[in-house]
Amino acid sequence: MKYATLFLIGLLLSVALLSDAQKQSGKTKGKSKNKVLQRAVPCSSAKCKLPDCRCSDATLPRPKFKGKENEIPQFVTITFDDAVNAVNYAQYELLFNGVSNPDGCPATGTFFLSHEYTDYVRVNALYNAGHEIALHSVTHGDGTDYWRVADVETIEREFGQQLKMLERFAKVNPKSVQGMRLPFLQISGNNTFEAVKNLGLTYDSSWPTQQHKDPAMWPYTLDYLSIQDCQIGPCPDAALPSVWVNPMVTWTDTEGYSCSMIDACVYPPADNVDALFDWMLENFNRHYQGNRAPFGMYLHAAWFSRGRNYFAAFKKFMQHLTTYPDVYMTGVSHMLEYVKKPVLGKPFKECEKKPNSTCLPVNCNVQKVSTGEVRYMSACDKCPTVYPWLNNPLGEDM
Ligand SMILES: *[C@@H]1O[C@H](CO)[C@@H](O)[C@H](O)[C@H]1NC(C)=O
Ligand SMILES: *[C@@H]1O[C@H](CO)[C@@H](O)[C@H](O)[C@H]1NC(C)=O
Ligand SMILES: [Zn+2]
């Protein structure tokens, strides 16, 4: 996405989040012809039990952890959205290379991929390095309206076909793909989460919360009615068993505005390493010194180009996190495994197995059918015939 567009979206989003008095009412209906869903009822912890059900109002992984908050492992989920290309891949490598968690396992992040301009050979490299590969749609859509009214079929097409592309062009095992994030964070009520379920995914991570940042919200399931504030509606209110929401707990910028993603913060600090670092630490401490809810660092690589010191500050902060005995940087899905079976102290018995997926890189010049432009694309093993797109995800001769 273009820098200017991103900034504008950030601005709009922050303004929307600020004015929570004018709650969005979520009246827009998707035109889905799905079977009738049950309306969700308020959650009762007696009925909703781990590992498959978790109430949205539970502020600790287990009630009995009360008073032992500082023994709860602190997860940090670093996620990047949009296309992976040669330039941002180099940045991702610099950020994560050689960084490990207290258990000696490598620090990893989650990449929410959209298709256009994505370099699938580099996606394969991220995947083999142990990062989580997740979905952000084929087309990225044409603004928020497309997504706000998207029915279940549209969402399934956009995300299901991106999954097919990742399997074919980046040799990603589709079973390892568990999550998605909507472009512009624009969910469409029940439809989004019904699609999550139909696609066989575990979670969505598109829903920001401003009201539940202190104590911060933990991930939860939609078996029962969510208490989360609806900042960019429509939000779901159907019962969708075992569908996980990884809420985007907002950051606070220097003027006190909430931001769902780091690059949506309208008033970040001055462009110097210490100021940026201190600001990250301040946001982190709300979690670390609080209920230890996972701390999300959600951004686009384009943020690193916004100031001379942004990248260095981010790297310094990641380095700083490695000095804690109880801070774990993992992908969202790995963090969710912990949330399903939470313990005090060390969260996992062993490291995640790294995939070993062989990719023979090929460079392809293929035509984008809708516009006639020639697109450059790198992929594993074999070029498609035309540039892959929605309704032709493998780029076959039609
Ligand atoms: C979600 O589904 C419930 C239960 O069928 C329904 O009452 C509600 O209106 C739906 N919400 C949206 C935003 O479509
Ligand atoms: C990965 O698989 C290839 C062949 O399938 C094998 O030669 C190689 O040793 C494996 N590498 C690792 C690290 O397991
Ligand atoms: Zn995006």
C-alpha cells in the first residue's frame, strides 16, 4: 500500500477510535445467504472452558493465576501486513536473525500476506525460518466498503484463494495457516467469523479494542457474546463456537490517541531512537506490569521508511525484549496454543518444528489479465501461465 494511503487510513482510524462516544451501530448487513446463526448469549465461565472456549471478559489466563501475574509469560506478537518483497524481506531478516526467546527457541512473527507484488520465494524463506504465514486476501479490495458489506462467500474466496496461492507458489503447508486479518481491519459482522470457521482457520486478528487496554484483553472465542468495544463495525453477535478473536489491543500515542497499529498512531514521538524506544516500552509496560495479556506490535514495513530512526528503534526494542527472562516473541497462532493451555513460568516444552519446504526459485513475467500489464513474480518450482488473481488463483490458462 502507498504510504499516503496508509497514513490517511491511520488518521481516519485514530479519529474513529477517539470518538467512541459515537459508537458505530453496525447496521450494514452483508448479503449472505448462509443458514441462520444463533444469537450469542452472555458468557458464563462455568460453561465456557479451555482449551476450546474462552470468555472475552476473562482478564487472566486462569482465575487461579490471580496474585501471580508476574509468573505469567509475556507474549509479544510482532505482525506485518501486505506483500512481502525483496526490500521488506531484507528488513525482516535483519530484525529477527539471531534473536531468541528465553527458552532458546527463535523469536518469530506473523506475516499477513496479500497477493499483489508478493515475492513467494521470500515467503517460502520466512516460512522455513519458522515465521507464521497468515492471510490478508488476494486483492486487498477496493477500499473499506468492499469489506464492510462482504458476504461469507466473498471472504472465503479472497482468503481461501490466497491460501491456495501460498500452497502452490510458496510451498506453504495449508494446515500451518491458521489466521487472517482483513484489509483496513474492516470486518463484516458475523460473516467474517463464519468464513474463518468455514476456511478451517483458528483465528481472526482484525478487531481493535480501545476500552480494554488496561487491563488488556486476552484472546477469546465467539462461543458467547463478546464484551469487546466495536470500533470498526459491524461486529459479530452470533454464536460461533471455537472461533478465536485475537483482539488488537491499541497503543497510545504521545497525544493520548489510541492506535490499532503502530503505523496508525498519528502522534508518534520525535524521530530519534531513544524517544521511540521509550514510547514502545511505555506501551509494553501496560501489559508487562499489568495482566500480561499478549502485547501486539502490529505494523507495515513501510513504517520503517517514515523516519530515519524508526527501524533502529524497533530493532533496539526487540533486543531489549530479549533481556527479560519471561518475554516470548512468537507468531499469533503459537501464542494461542499457550492461551488454550496456560501455565505459569515456561510456556512451552519444546521449540516449534521448523518446516523444511524445498523451493526451486523461478522468476516469472506474466500478464495480469484484467489490465494487460506484465507483472514480475517469483515463485517456487514453476511459473503460472498468467498473473494469478481472484477466481484464477493458480494463474492457469482460462
Ligand atoms: C449476526 O447473527 C445474529 C444471529 O443470527 C443476528 O441476530 C445478527 O443480526 C447478526 N449480525 C449481523 C451484524 O449480521
Ligand atoms: C530438508 O529436506 C531435504 C530433502 O527433503 C533434506 O535433504 C534436508 O537434509 C532437510 N533439511 C533439514 C534441515 O531437515
Ligand atoms: Zn493491508
